[in-house]
Amino acid sequence: MTGQKIQVRNPRSGLIDYSITPAGRADIAAACHDLRNKQKAWHHQGLDHRIATLRAFGAAMKQQRRQITDSLINDTGRRGISIMEVDTITPAIERWIKIAGDGEQVTGGRSTALPFITYQIDKRPYELVGVISPWNFPLTLSLIDAIPALLAGAAVIIKPSEVTPRFAAPLREVIASIPDLAAVLTIIDGDGATGQALVDAVDVICFTGSVATGRKVGEQAMKNFSVSFLELGGKDPAIILENANVERAATAILRGSIINSGQACQSIERIYVARKLYDDFLEKLVAKAKKVTLNTPDIRQGHLGPIICLKQADIIARQIADARAKGAVIHTGGKVENHGGLWCYPTVITGLTDEMNIMQEESFGPLLPVIPFDSREEAVAMANDSDFGLSASVFAATAEEAAAFGAHIEAGAISINDAALTSLMYEAEKDSFKLSGMGTSRMGPSGYLRFFRKQSFMTNTAEVFTIDQFDEKNAPDF
Ligand code: NAD
């Protein structure tokens, strides 16, 4: 049972030029039934077979590079990052293959209390993993959990965002060209209702998106006693200590705040600067921000693509208006511009107070609020004064000093003397703090091992106990 067509807006033209037909509950149930059946062979064929199949997938992606990239460009309105999304899939597959090989060792031993009982711990993959992804990096965030889950031996069903669904069609073609992969990997179209139905159909759900939706997904999964891994929003602080290199900090923070037009979970959304450096930092940041250009009308020129999602453009415009109305000073940018699609220049803002929405809510746009602090204690308190705890950046004279300060910040990843390094690094495990997420890190070895249940095999190498040994009359005195 499929639902009514969903219209899709082009982020560069602002026009509706695509549609998808959402999968209904019955479609999802049928697809999941099929995937579960085929998962058994996928699991038993072994890791070497899965590695070969995923390598074939990487090679086929390279062959279809143009088609997938073109679709992603239409989905997101930006070119360079779309090419990067496609080109980083093969290295990602190789990275997970290495981790999967390292995770093959069988662990076991013997009981310390009763040494004649030995044990061996085996890893059993979950049968079916669901992936629900957002619109900011449509391909990357659809495959980031799917690849390790497949290598682990699970079958996977992916539902991309209804805001950016175009890349799914060429990706399905690539998958179809590798029958062994097509048996265990399906992509369905749809919106929130489809996502909801998917949560009910899988054993594990990997969700990337907003806190509001993540909360619903987590609650729904819990009712089914299924596992949820939630990768949610952020309001990342950058803290510039009084002995930091201002030029380096301004360059890194500008990039870390506005790359992909700020549509990145780990983008810097609050900038705290030691009072001593404040004027110098602000001057440098504003000068650098003024040099940033938009990739319109020519997609081959300019630093920033459009705001992909209409709803997000409203949030950005509302946050700027709210800050302005409450007395903030806008140094650059300051409005969402209509060029068919919607764009926003880097917007450096000062004169902020806690009552302003921009200080509390995620912006997910190129907004850079800059706030001075007078002591390190005050900087820690302000940085931690947030419902979010995804990541943070600290700038100081030395890496050691920045790391020591970073240990006071409530966030899963701390970039030292640079900004938003989580977007460049997949090996470092990190768990979200507060509302930014739940469940084991998607990065590093745990991003693979979380797709297994542990199953222990215990052997008694001696005579079995008898029930008489538990007769009360044989109990020792106490
Ligand atoms: P969203 O929560 O609106 O939607 C995400 C996905 O959930 C979409 O595919 C949507 O169709 C689906 N969905 C909606 N309602 C659902 C429901 N009830 N049940 C199941 N699925 C449902 O988020 P978005 O606007 O697409 O993405 C932006 C958000 O994603 C931001 O908050 C951003 O910070 C976050 N994000 C987090 C990370 C991370 O790794 N922590 C990475 C990228 C984006």
C-alpha cells in the first residue's frame, strides 16, 4: 500500500521538479520479510564474501559516479561537496573492512570461580538494520551506518530524507548491478510516516536527524524492545582562550561554522572569545566572512550553496530577526536571500543575550554568534549551558592546554586548535552528551561492533552438579 506522491523542491530554483511515492506499511513489511530471509545466507557466506561484495559495490559506484553526483547536486544545490560525498564511499568501505577484520577474533576463557567451566563468546549480527537519514549529506548519512552493518552480516533497509531523495534512484541501479548486495540492501522512499513504519519493522534503527524526531524514534523503538542509535542535533561551542592564535582561530572557526552553509551537525554555532582577544578576533572574523561568496548564479563558483530545506531557511530567518529585535548587532550577512532558491551569507552577530533563540536552538545555517568571556570558569559555564552536547572546539597556545580545558566541556568530541574535525575523521570513537544523541559511537570499532549481539557458549568440562548438592542439609554452617 503506497501513499500519495510527495513533491520535492529544487533548492537552487525553488521549484517543484521531482516527486517520490512513499512506501507504505505493507510495502515495508514485504521488503523486510524478504531481507530477513536473505540475510541468513549473507551471514553464513562469511566475512570474505561480504568484503568482496562491498568492494564490488565501491567499484560500481565509481562507474556510476556521474549519475549519482548529478542527482546529489540536484538534491542539494552544491557541487564540490556532492562530488566529495560520492568519492569518499570507496575509502569508507576500505576503512570498515579493516575494522571488520580486526573485530574477527573470538574471545573466550574459563570461569574464575569454577575453572572447569569454559566459555567462548560469539558475535551474532542483528538480522535487519534500518537507516533513516537527513537531508544535509544525503548519500554519506545514508551509507555511514549501512556499510558496517552489512559487513557485520545484517541486512539493511534505508529511508533517505524526503527533502533530498533524488540520489536514491541511481544508487538503486548500482545496488541492482550486484545481485548479492541487492538481496540484502534496499532503499525505500518516503517521509516521516514511512520512517515510523520502518522503525516498527527492524531490529536496530540507526537514526540521524533532529532531536524532536529522534525522541519519537527512540520511544517507538523502545516499545518494540528494538535497539536505537540516535545521532541528533548540536549547538557546538568554540572557545578561544586568551593565549590562542587569533588568526588560526578565525580561519578555522569561519570554515567550521559555514561549510555546507552551516548545514552540518558539527558546525560551530556559538563562539566564546577571551575578552583580551575579542576585538582582534571579531575584526579578523568579519573581514574573512565578508570575502565569502554564494554559488549562485554559477554553481561552479562561490563558497556556499543554498539552504536546502525550506523549513530550515525559515528557522534561520526567524533567529536573525529575533536577535535583531532584541538588540543584537549584525556585522555581515543578516538575511536569507531569494535567488529562486534561498541562500544566506555568513552572518556574524554580537551583543547576544541568553533570551535570544539563536543562543538556544540549533541554527543549522551560516550564523556566527560571538560572545566575550572574562574567565575560564565563565567560558566553561557558558559553553555547557546548552541542551546539546555533540562536539566542541578549543583554541589555546598549546594542544595540551586546549585538551586540558576541553575535558571540562560536555560534548562527545573536542577539536583542538581547529574546528569541527569530526567531519574529517572517522576513526575516533565519540558518544554524544545530553540531547545530541544516544547509543554507542558510530565512529571507530564500536561503529561496527554495535551491530552484533554477543552469544556465549559455556562448557562444563567436569561432572555435572546434582540436585543433592543443593539439598539444605548439605549447606555449610553460617
Ligand atoms: P528530521 O528529524 O526532520 O528528519 C530526519 C529523517 O527522519 C527524515 O528522513 C524524515 O523523513 C524522518 N522522519 C520524520 N519523522 C519521523 C518519524 N516520526 N519516525 C521516523 N522517521 C521520521 O531531520 P532533518 O531536518 O532531516 O535533519 C537535520 C537534523 O539532523 C539536524 O538537527 C542535524 O543536526 C541532524 N544531524 C545530525 C547528525 C549527527 O551525526 N549527529 C548528522 C547530520 C544531521
